Amino acid sequence: AQKVTQAQTEISVVEKEDVTLDCVYETRDTTYYLFWYKQPPSGELVFLIRRNSFDEQNEISGRYSWNFQKSTSSFNFTITASQVVDSAVYFCALSGRRVSYDKVIFGPGTSLSVIP
Amino acid sequence: SAVISQKPSRDICQRGTSLTIQCQVDSQVTMMFWYRQQPGQSLTLIATANQGSEATYESGFVIDKFPISRPNLTFSTLTVSNMSPEDSSIYLCSVVVTGGRTEAFFGQGTRLTVV
């Protein structure tokens, strides 16, 4: 079965602290894709990253970085020097052959609060 | 990229009635997806809509309750039928655009409250 687990339901940090959001996935596919989305209080879903299973290089985009560890089935997301605007719910998601590469299965989400 | 327009953005409906949500994409896409996000919850896929064929529903969702139309490659509708308060959710449509940077795009959602 395909499953995404985000063990942290809620996280609070003080502004400028670094924070890591955990994501663990389960799949029997050898080719699959992992995503992170941000959902701010306004409700829209903002695409952050898509990573395929063959690319284990970590990625950095500004204050955001992602650590993909295939050996532990994890795809963690780190925000460096957090800001109040980072307050949102963050979803990790997965797609793969068994459900179709276009159908995205979402984790339960982690609600991040950045306190000024 | 893709721009998705979803209407209505919100509605308050009486129980027992039906609401049709429209999703318009600014480019042609093969598949469109409908998700439900219940209050405080994650997104759950309702169904996948292909143009010219019946939608494929996920476990727990049935066509009688959530009929879907997909008349062309840029448009789809989702109807929430015979509504009850448990149907109060945000409903989102989504498309996947493949290319140099493949990503999934979402509409702004329809916030439905059933009273």
C-alpha cells in the first residue's frame, strides 16, 4: 500500500529558528514521486517541490531544503531562519505506478506556527 | 504551468440539496482530479476524471453521491448530491502538468458549508 506519514501534527518555533518537518513514506514501487505542499491560512495549496525516486540529491531553494533518504524512506523538509510567513500547514505527498503517477496521495499534514 | 479557476469559491447549502462545482483549466490536460479536505484534515482523493470516459472513484466515494462530468480537456464539474452536514469541506480540483518541471496544480478550492 502507498502511505505517507507525518508524525508531527503541530510544531511551534520562534522566528529565526530552524525547523525540520518529517515525512516517511511507504511504497512498493521502484519509481515514484514525492512532493511537498504548503497551505497557508488563506487555504490555497502552494507547490514547493517534486522529487523522483531516482534523484537522491538533496535540494536547496533559498531558506528551504529537502533531504531525501531512500534507505529510510524519508523526505524531510527544513526551513532555515523561519519567518512568520512560513506559518502554514505543510503536506508531504506521494505518487507512483500502483495508483498512477498523476494521482497524488497526501500525508496528514504538519501545522507550523512561527511565533514572532 | 496551469491556471485553474474553480467556482463557486464558497457556498452555504441546505441539507438535501445538491451543489455543482466547476473547474476550468487554461490548458488541455488528460486527467483532472477532485479532492476533498474536511475541516482540519488532509486532502483525500475523490476521483480521477478522464475526458470521454467515466470517472474513476476512490474507495469510499460513489458516483451517485459525487457525479462528475468531463466534457472536454479543459473543464470538469463535481456535484455533491443530497448534501448533509458531513459534506461540509473544501473541495479542490487538480491537474498535473508534465514538462521541464512537472507539478500538480490546484484550484483555489470551494468551501462548502451544509446547514
